[in-house]
Amino acid sequence: MNMKTVFITGVAGMIGSHLIDDLLQKGYKIIGIDNLSYGKLENISHNLSHPNFQFYKADVCDFDTMKLLAKDCEWIIHLAAYKKIAEKDFSMHTFQTNGILLNDEWCDFLKENNTVNLVDPQPAKEE
Ligand SMILES: NC(=O)c1ccc[n+]([C@@H]2O[C@H](COP(=O)([O-])OP(=O)(O)OC[C@H]3O[C@@H](n4cnc5c(N)ncnc54)[C@H](O)[C@@H]3O)[C@@H](O)[C@H]2O)c1
């Protein structure tokens, strides 16, 4: 059986780095990106040489790169985010990161590639 390819943003973060352990074990192919602003390469270092994992240091706001990497993937799991904006320098860039994949350009891309499915978790609420 041909295993599906999953594109994961924020792959070096807490959820992404654990998720790829599970998905690689199940035989999925993973293309993961992270700008390493918060996540760490150490979180995914044990998978960097895995034949079914490709990692790119990239920013989700670089839409052309995102489209190029995601175009043949059946699933997109969007985890790139700043969970606690108050702990980072505030800017529109950081503020928009969570929602960047919900813009018109992405919606058009998803419509054109109807095999692509988007999973975008709700941001965790601050206590
Ligand atoms: N951890 C939880 O318990 C939890 C619960 C519910 C929802 N969520 C949501 O799931 C998502 C991921 O959570 P997490 O705990 O893995 O967060 P995390 O902070 O550990 O990981 C987020 C990753 O995104 C990367 N990133 C940030 N901005 C980026 C950008 N512009 N381009 C590329 N990469 C970028 C960071 O470097 C980091 O590695 C968030 O939206 C979070 O709100 C988390």
C-alpha cells in the first residue's frame, strides 16, 4: 500500500515532534517545516536521517515555499504558532501566524488540490 504524505508546520514544537514519532512508526511520509523560532532541532534530531522524513527550516509566511512543499501531500497539519504571544516580541507577523493557513490564497490552493486536507487545531487558551 502507498502510504500518504503529511505536511506538518511547526514540526519542531511540542506536538509536532511527538506526532512525527507516531506517524513515521505507522509508515507515513512526512515533510515538516519550522522556523525554529521557538521549537528546537534537538526535538526532531532522532528523526532527521529517517528515510521518510524531510525537514526544512522555513516560515509559514513564505507562501511560495509552503505551496511547493505541500502540493503533493494528502494532509496538512498546521501546528506553527506562537502559543504565548506575551512571551514573544509582539508584531502582526507573530499575531497572524496561527491563522496564516486560513487566508484566501491558501483556501484557493486547497480547492485546487482537492486531495489536500487541512488540520488546524484550536489555539490553546491562556489560563
Ligand atoms: N500543547 C498543547 O497542549 C496544545 C493544546 C491545544 C492546542 N494547541 C495548539 O497546537 C499548536 C501547536 O502547539 P505546540 O504545543 O506544539 O506549540 P509549540 O510552541 O511547541 O510549537 C510551535 C512551533 O511552531 C514554530 N513556529 C512558530 N512560528 C512559525 C512560523 N512563522 N513559521 C514556521 N514555524 C513557526 C515554532 O518554532 C514551534 O516549533 C498551537 O496552535 C497550539 O495553540 C496546543
